[in-house]
Amino acid sequence: HCPSRCRPGPEACGPGSTGPWGTSVYWAAAPVYRSQFLVGLAVVTGLPAALPTLPLELTVLYNSLLFTVGASDSVIEGEAEGIRQGLLRVLEACGAGGQDLSTEELWQKVLQDVTAGELQAPLHQLGALQAAWWLAASRLGSTAGLFRLLSHAEDPGRACCREGENELLSLLKAWQVPAEEASLPLVQSTEDLKEILCTAAAFLQGLQELEAGNFATALSLFQEAAGGFCSKRVLAQIYTCLGCCAQQMGKPQTALQHLKRALQVDFQCLPALSHAAEVYHELGETNAELEALALLYEALGKKLPAAASSSPYFLIRTELLVDTPILASLLRHRHPSEVKYLLAQRCLQYGRVADAVEHYLDFLALFQEGLQQQVPLDDSSALPRIPEVFLETASALEQAGRHQDAITVCEEVISRTTDLIPRMLQVEERLEQPECPSSGAGLVGGLLPQKKESLRYLAWRAAGYLHQGWAWAKLGESKEAITQFSRCMCLSVAENLLPEVEVIQKIRLLSLIGRGMQFLDLGRHKEALLDFLHGLQISPGDPAAASYLVQALWKLNRKQEAAAHWQKFSQSPPGEDGQQEGQGRSFPLYLVSCLKQAMFPHSESLARSIQDYLATTSWDPSSKPSQSPCTGLAQGL
Amino acid sequence: MAQVGHRVDYLAGFCCPVGGLVAGKPRVLCHENEIYLSNGSEFVYVYDQEGKVLKAVYRCPDQVWHVELLPQPRQLYILCAHSGIYCVSLDQQSRLMEQTDGDGQESNCPSSVFPVDSDACIFPDSSLCMFTLLNNFVITLSQAHGKWWMKLHELPHPEQESPPYRQVSEVGFCPGPQPGDEEDSPPSRFLPVLCCASSPGTVGSGEGLWCSGGFVLEEPLFSLLFGIDAAMLESPMILCGFPDGQLCSVPLKALSSSTAVDGCHDVSNPDPPVKILHHLEEPIVFIGALRTERRAAEDAEDEQLFGDTGCDCVVAVGHYGKMVAVKADQREEATVPELREYYLRGPILCAACSSSSRMYYSTHSDISAVDLDWVGDSSDPEDAESCTGVLPPVLSPASLSICSVVALSLSSRASEGESELLALSAKGRLMTCGLCSPEDTDVGLTPAEAGRRIKELLSGIGNTSERVSFLKKAVDQKNRALASLNQVMNVSAALLSSQEGQKPIACTVTANWSCLLLQDTVTISCLLENCSEYSLEEGWTLCVQLLASPCALEEESVDSATTFTFPIDQLLPGNKRELTLPLGSAADTKLDLPLTISCALYYSLRDILGSGSDSSEALDDLLPDDSPILSPDREGICLPLSECTIDMLQCLRFESSPPGPDASPPAAAPPAPPDPVETFLKVSQEQTEPEGVKASELPHTSGEGNPPPSAASIRVSSELLKNALKTSGSDVSLSCATLRWLLAENAGAEALSSREVASVRGAAPDGGEVQLLVREVAMNDLSPAGPIQAVEILMESPSLADMCRMHHAVIRRIQVRSERAPGSGPPDLRMQYLRQIQANHEMLLKEAQTLRDRPPLGEEGDATAEKLLHVYRQLRNPSLVLL
């Protein structure tokens, strides 16, 4: 809408009259009066611009823009066209034009050319509004330029900032607010506006510095902002940002201090709580982390009533000016389901199996609760893929000794994936090439993601069988266990560097070890030996497989070979062992328990007996067939 | 393909707009015995199928876009255009009605129309485009900030006093490049389609699940389409079909609400839960699911035990007839979703899926049924082997012979064994169509059955007559269109074949002065003459384009063309039609003479479809495909007729009495101005309007009385003129003949022909005075053979611009004439003298050039302008003669 097109109606007030808004309107009941302001603005601007009426006109413009912002109560967006029109009116009154100038140039022209004293106050007020708009658009340069103009016009030379201090902030602080005229009341005083601008400018710049990785600068800016004028909610947000900043700087204790302050200021600032949990996690304070997460979950479950803001209500507030993606991501609210999962996952990681089981089962129960419980699956979610959650649950259940339950949970994963797994999946070395001659015509997302997904299905199903095998083994059902372990092996996968393939290889290894252990228990040592050998082929140097191989050989009474292998593996550098551990950690959480189970438990007794054997036979290692005992063994079998 | 047996019953008629109902918004819902119907107006009707009465009418504040029913508690949810979703409790309303009907009055019509007021609006949101219900959840789709927003709201439990309509979650996503950026309002013609798909295990899918149009998809199709996560979450999926043809799926349990504080949305986060399944490239009008494979006997028992396990095939139908079906293919080693596109005859208005493998779709002319059960259908084993998929390679639609149905729904009474299709025709008639299976055969008729049969036949006749009238209308329209096309082709052929000679349809342009609205104006009259043997019928338009020619006075003038169009109702062979258009009055418009006027005939092809059918629906009717030839940009035939130039000489106006032969030169005695005000206006006009000459070139003569008239002259040898004008035999003097020739095209100069005149004074279109003087002179110095007789044409005007225009016009004429004149050999000339003159002129030209190249400044500028003007004046009065 362009108010200047309106013609003065019959109710128009003559130029120079203060009009009804001059006295009766105050900031309360904004929406009601807003329309009147707009009418008033239209009436005034319908007349040709004239210097005597301009202060009134600009004041009406200021107030009406404030009401527009206040009534919409949403983040300020776009360009303030009204301010531009106002500036053009000022130029019109002075006999100049500037239609084709940018708003920045317009301000420059107005502030440099217009010298009329009575216009200075309204122009400064309008300038503060313009700064609000530019800050909301993160146009810090334009804002600084405007305040440079405003202060220079007043007192050139004073605005020069001290070394190291933020230019925009010092300009803002140096800017002298014009005195409010009694005849032209403002709905939000320029003094307040200046304070809000200062806070917002510091907050915004702090966020920018944080994003750029200049944590020290960001920290000081956030501290500046925290000392400023804002609502409790914004203050809590600033403290949260301070906390994140300190965390990134490697000062977890300081970060905790800030996050605590945030929660003290506004307990509903739940992002602070989730950040605190992260810091505790970093510090390794398990109890505190779990406590924080539990608290967060509880708080999310309760629908806290929106706390009435105790700070005075302003039309323009800091929260309307500061809205950047980084802030949104810092203040991202976790879903209750996410927090529940985090609790479960952490418990499992820390080995608190009973708690983990409880949380995992709670989490799975959330699925049944209907649509109220949202389970975010997007990239920023803390949740892994849902089948992995099931497998982790099975892992937890198994560790807690609830083997039957674990088997049931795995059954769900297996039944869900079975239909989806192609009977044959060719994974070419160069998967990047899209023209694979395979049959799976890509429906969604092309061939490669489809194949990767199929590989994942394969891994999940195999892991399901693996867990079932271990569970049956624990239940003493060796036959069942061997069946399940065998199911993991029906796949033969070529060497491949895809992480999905690596996981599958690990599962094969673990199931081979598992099956071998069952065979050992059943006294079928030869079969066990074969399994351990296969396992070593898949993962040469795996300590568990190697130890079991030695044990199997020992039990087969092939003590000499056993000793040779044992010597070879015990001589292999311990670094490899560590490396194995490191690799083990990169494997999915649901495999960790299986890795543990596959550890060789009697390594010391085995070592002792072998050493005894070596001592008694005075066997000379140099005489043994130096290389490839494995191949020999394999041929023998 | 077996003919689908059917029986049509008319239930009721509802009001419909003049052009009939338009598909998209009308909706028919059926629950138990009640039919809920909206016809795209602001009314929603509740019709009792059992009692065959209209039970209630609700009047909504705006056009109804969508209606959904929540059976428990009985509530209607109504989406109104640009206002939001309204909720009407049917139980409450029926109680109300019982109270009002308490006096026992039995009537067929509802007692009143219930207004749905703004209190009932539960989601006031003008950007809402579509919604659907899933149990006690409302899923809305709206368009804002260049994105689609899907929101999930929970309905309040009836016993609970919880805050109503809590928003659970929302997700914003942009499928494809734009969600309707070209229009700011949501696309009014096509709305997105929403549909809910759930997996068989979903909680409550057995008993309480209510989602009209929703379906249960069996595994593994569900996992294949939507991913294993959604399947394991047992999340219902929302399928969205957008007007741009994209088919998306959104898991309802994982609507990403990365909503931070202040409700600001994390825009950086793309739309991960939203998956694009397919792109149909045309507006999607329907999404449904079918059960294509019949279960084996033991499965059927299971089905009775555990309820329906769901559908195994998802279909989406586009408006122009493209259809896609997706089914899991488990025959090969890999389980993959098979996806097949079909092309049906469009445009498809609406569709419905049966509980079996049959889908019904409606076009303007028919309802057809297609069967996607292919494995069961192919009795030929060769066929089965040759095929490569689980879906039929082609579909064979079976006609139901019901035309122009805009809303379809499968009656829920269908579960009683007999399927029934509910249909709302474009004329507002609600009907049911019983769909007995092909294997049903008629046996002996009982009287009751016979009566029913007769009724069926009667309604069949009614249906047929409606169909006939529709088809007849379509045929008539096509005939009319063909006739129009024929005559257009005839006219075009006639005009284009006579490229060189006289065109059979001609347009002559003349300039006249006439009095319009008490003002004297130059008008242009175009005389359109049809000498061809075809008549110009309605639909032709005469386009007259006025183009200020680029050689006009301003150098940098852009071609400013104005086009006037005159519809021609009918112009029979041999007839003429004169059209007049004003060029602008003397007072206000600046006339940039000379004007180039081009005339052309234009025929709009859109008019072929008849004047009444401006909607694209009619286009759809005529051309099944949205053929790009008829896009609104290039949609007509244009035949150029003539082009001519109107210049100053044609636009001069003379006083009623032509001036006498002895009129003195005007410069010496300007005519006394009749009115001082007029004089003032004239003077000020001359001052303010530079008349096309650059301001800097104008002498500053303001306020010093009348400026000296500008003058120009041209000399033409008498010999040349005599030859050219062929006046040797006539008794008029050469100067008079020249003047007559110059003004021959001026309609006002007829008076000249009666008298011997050598000088005229006239008014230019802008009111300036112009003097034209022709006299014979003798050129002494030019030829050694003695003086050469020449005619000097002298132009004078107080306005420089008028004089220039005049000069231009005269030169143009002489150019044309001397080109045509047969040369008789130039007389002997004194070359020395000629060279001298030429040298003078070249010097003057050079001077003018340098003056113009150098932009004048300040005081100097005035002097420069003065000098330039002087040079030009000298240039305009050459001592040369045209021989």
C-alpha cells in the first residue's frame, strides 16, 4: 500500500494539527490504534511535503511502523518501505529527489543535505528504526554506516572508537538519543530502542563470530549482550550461547556455569539443559549427564505453561531482531523421543544395562503411543536408523540376561528386512558409476543409495541372527545357536571398502567365532577349527579368532601347531591389538556386546599351558614350517 | 474386457452454476446411510440415502474446497476457500432439527439452511489448501513463504477439556522448483491431493481407523515405498499429490519439527522426512490403492480372522490422463517396487478405487473402469511369459456410459456384497451406480424385480438423454469451430495468394479534420473494402497500428506504436466499412507527424471455441491433450493489409474560404488573433513544448512577442514539374498545379481545385499556422544557356516544428515524384557555380555537425543554439534547384 496516493478525506486534519493520535494514543491496545495510525499517516502524506509538518509526519511514521511490528509479533523481514517513503518526503520538502537511490544512499543524502533543526530529532528516531530493520536482516555494515552518519552529523570526531572495541557497538553507544518532544509522543521511546539495538547488535555479532570460529570475540560480545537490555528469555538464550562458546573453547566448567545461569534465568530454556548434558558427556561425568538428560526428558514431558514475561512489553524486542539459522540450531529443541533414546544409548555405553533396558523399552513403547510422540528421522536428529535401535535394544536385553526378549526383538528386525533383501546383490568396486547392470531399477534416489540401503538391510538382518545366536547360546540351546550363527554366513562378500560392507564382514567374523565356540562346547573341534580359520581369513590377526584357533588346535591335540600359532600371534605387535580396539569402537553400538562376548576368556590359562608345553618339549621355533600354517591347515581339512 | 454391468439410480439434484460443476472441489462422501455432498459452492448437503430426503444443508462463509467426515463423534470438517477449516457437529445439528420439527410437520426438504459461522472455524488460515483426517488428527497442507507446510494437529478428545487443536508437529518442504510461485494465491483450479497410507500393523488400523480415502498397504510394498524406518515406527504415511505432478510421501510420526523458540523454522534444514516418490508432470487429481492379487483360499480365511491385510498397489492419476501404478515385484531375485505409467484418455475429472483391483475414473464423456489385476486376468500363458512385470502392460478401460461426473466415491454399503458407486454429475445430479460383477447373470424376474428393472431402464433413459445432450452440444461446437476455421482459411488464402496485385480485401487510410466533442481533431478514417468472394465473419478484428516513424524529428525517439482494434461483426463481399479514429485534438496531444499506419486483419483462434467458453475446460474438451499450439500467447492469425504514411500535408486544415491569390506573405501581416487568451495559450504552448527540437537548439525568444516565422524553400525546375505533373495541356498555371498536387491527398483542399491559387494558409493539427507559397522564379546564374525556369515552394510557420514537418512532407513528395518522372536530360549547367553552392552547403553541414557534437554550456550554449539554428535555416533555403 502506498499511503501517499491517498487524498485527504473530509476528516483530514490540516497541516500542523497534532491530530487525535498526538494526545490520546499510547502504546496499549496496539492493533486497535494501528489502523488509525495508518489512516493518519495516509492523511498527512496525501498533502505535499512541507517542512513544518514533517516532524509530525515522521513521528506518525515511526509510531505506525512500531505498531506494525508489534501487531505482527513476528520477526522483522524485508525492507522497511515506509522509512524509505518518509525519507523521500523529507527530500521532497527540501526540493530534492532520490527515487533511484538505495536506502543507504538515501540516508546519506538526507542526513548530509537536510540541516533543518526541527527535523533532526524525528530523523534520528527514524534512523533507530531503520537500524532495527537492518539488524534483523543482519546488515551490520549498513547499520554501522547509518550510525556513523548520525553521530557525525551531531559531533564529528567523537565517534572514533577505541582500539579493539567493536565499532558498531561503540557507535551505537556514542549515539545521542534526541530528546522526545512533548507534543509528539512516541509509543516506544528512542532510549529504549537504543538499548535494544545495542543488545541485538552484540548478540548478532556474537553469533556471527561463533559461526566463524572466533570464540574469544564471540564470548566478549555475548557478555556484552548479556549485560544489555532484554527479556529473560533472550537472556537465557544469550547464556546458552555463552555456554556453547565456552564449550567450543575447551572450557567445560565455564560452559557449565553459563548454562546453569541460563536455566536460572529461564528454566524453560531447555536447550541449555541438553547442552549441559553434552558438556557432562565430554567431562565424563556420567551421573551428571544422565541426570541432566532425565531432567530434560521430564521437562519436555510436562507442558509447562508459558511463563508470563515479567519484563515490560515493548513493541520492538530483541527476539524480533535476532533470528539466524545458527541460533535456531543452537536452540534446537530435542524431542522427548530423542532424549529418551539418548538416555538409553548412554546407559548402554556406560554399561548400566538395567537402566538401558528400561529406557530402550520405554523408547520402543513410544512408537505405540500414536502420532503425539514424534520420532524425528531427519539428519539433525540424535536417532540412528530404527532397525539399529531395535538391535541396540536386543543387545541391552541380552546383556541384562533377558535372552528370550532379545530373540523376539531381533525377530522383528529380521522379519522386517527379509522381504526387502535381494537374493543377490552385486556390489561393484566402483559404486560411483551409476550404470550398474544390476536389475534393481532405481525407483527413488537412484541406484547407489538403493544398493547401500540393501547392504544395510543385509547387515541388520545378519546382526539380528548374530544376537539370536548368542542369546540361544546363553540359553544353552547350542543347536539353535548354531543355526542362527550359520544364517549370518550365507552371504559371501568380496573385499570392499564401503563401511556397510565392513560392518557385514565384522558380523561374519563374530558369527564364525560364535559358531566355533558352540562347536568347541559340543566337542566338534574340527568344525570349530574351520570356523576360526575362516574367521582369520576374513580378519587376519583378529586376537579372539586367533586365540580360539590356538585353543581348538590344542584341544585337537595338535599342540605343536597350536604353539606355533600362539607364538606368532603373541609376537605380533601390540599396536595392532590397539588398532583392533580402535576399530571396534567405530563399529555400531549394537555390535559392542557381541564383540565383548567373542573375546577369548581363558587367554591366560591357555598361555600358561602352551608355555608349559613349550618348556617341556624344548621345541625349536626355527624348525617349524615358517610360513602359512593356516594354508597347511586348510589343506589338511 | 468384459463390459461392466451397472445400474444407475438418480437420487437427487443439487443446484449447479450455469456452466455446470467444475471438477476438483465437488465431493461426495458416504457413511452408513448418509451422503455428504459439496458441489463446489458454499453449501454442504447431508442426504439420507435410506429415506431419500435431504436432511440438512449447511451454508459456509465461502466456497467449499474439501469436506471430511469424522464418524465418531459425528463431525463434518469443511475447508472453505481462503478462510480455513470449519467443524460442524452433526449430532448437535440433528438434535436441533428434531426440536424445530417438533410440530410433526413432515416435509421432504430440510427445515432450514444452517449457517456455519466463524465460531466453527477451528483453523483460521487463509493459506490452507487441503486437509485430511486420521482418527483424531487433522493433517493440513498450506502454502506460505514459497513452501508447502504440512501440519499435524490433534483434535480434542470429547471428554477432555484439553486445549483444542494442539499442533503436534509440522514440516515445511518444497517439492520441485516451485510450489506455485507464478501465482500468489494458491492454485485455484487444482488443489493438492492428500491421502493416508498405513502399514498393516498400525495401532488401531483394524477398528478405529478412519480416514476417508485412506488405505492400508501391505508389506513389503510399504517398506519399499516409504523405507524401513517408517515401517518399523509403524508410522502412517501421508501421500501428497501436487498440482505440478509430484507425488510425495511424509511419515506422520516423523514430521520434523525442528521448531526452535519463537516458532522460527530452521530453513537450513532441508526436508529429510519428505520423499518424492514420482513425478507425474501433470496435476494429480487422485491417489488410491488397489488389491490386485486375489488371495488364496487359506489366506482368505486369514483375512476373515485378521481383517483386511491391505492393498498391494498404489495408483496416482493425473488430470491429463497419465497414471502411475506401483506394486512390489517379488518374482525376481530382488524385491523391487515396480512402477508403471499408463496413459488414459483425459482429462480425468475424478476417480475412485474399488476394494478390489478396479479403478474408476471419470472424464467429461464417460466413467471408465480399469482393472489392474493382470496375473489373474491373463489366461494365456504366453502372455504371462512375455511380460516382464507384475502390472499389466496396457489397460483396457470399460465404459460405464455415465458422462461428466465431477465427483466419485465408493459407497460404504458396498461391503454388503454389492459395490455401489456414488457420483455427482456436472449438472448437479447425485446418482448411484450399482456395479454387479461381470459373472452375475440375470435369472427369472419376480414382479418386484421387474418393477425395479423398469425403474432402472427409466433412469437409464434419463442418463442416456443427458449424455446425448452433452455429446450433441460438443458436436455442435466442433462443427461451428470447423466452419469458422474454414472461412478463416479462405480469407487467408485469398489475401496471401494475391501478394503482388490488388489485394481483394483492402484498407484505405485518409486523414480528415472533424469536430469531435466540440474540438477540431485530425481523424484517420480507414475504409475497409471487401472485394473478395468471402465474407468476413465475426471473430475478425481490424488492427490499426499507428507508428511515429523513426525519421521523425527526435533522433532518439523510440518507436512508439499504438494499436487500435475494431471487431468486425460481418463484412459481406462487396461491402465497405469505414472506421474513424482520432489522432488527437489540437489542444492536448502532440502529434508526431509523419505517422506510419499499418492495417492488419486478425483472427483469434480462441474465439473458434465460441464466445461463451473462455475457460480452458472447453479447450480440454476439444483437444484432449494440452496442446502447446494453443497457449494463450500465440493464438491467432494475423494478415497484414496495407501500410501508409500520414504527413503534414494531409493534415493541414484550411479556413472555410481559401485565401485569395493576392494574399500577402504572412510574415509581414500575421492574422489578428481572435482571442487574447488563445494567443496566450498558444504562445505558452510554444514556449513549453520544444516540439521535438532539442531544447538547447531553441532560441530563447520567450516574452519578446511573436518570433520570426521559420521558413524553408525548395526549388524545382519547371521542366521537371511540368513533365511530372503533366500539366502542359491544362490551362492552370504551374504554381497552382503544383499546389494542387501537393495538397491532393488533403480532403479539405478541394476548394483549391476551383480557383487559381498559388498560396495557402492552414492550420497544423496542433493549431500552429502554416503558410505554403508556390511561385515561379527564374534562375539566372545556373546555366550558361540562360535563365532556368523553376518553381519555388516556400514554407513558413511561426512554429519551427510545424515548418520542419511541412518541409519533410514536401520533400518526400518531390522525391517520390522525381523518381517516377522520366528524365529528359538535364540542361547545360554552369558547373563552377554548382560546385560553389555545394561547397557552401558542405561547410554549413560541417559547422552544424561540430556545433552539435559539442554540448553547449551555459551562456555559450545559448549562442551555440542560436548559431545552429541559423545554420539550419540557411540549409533549408538552398539556392539549388531540382532539375
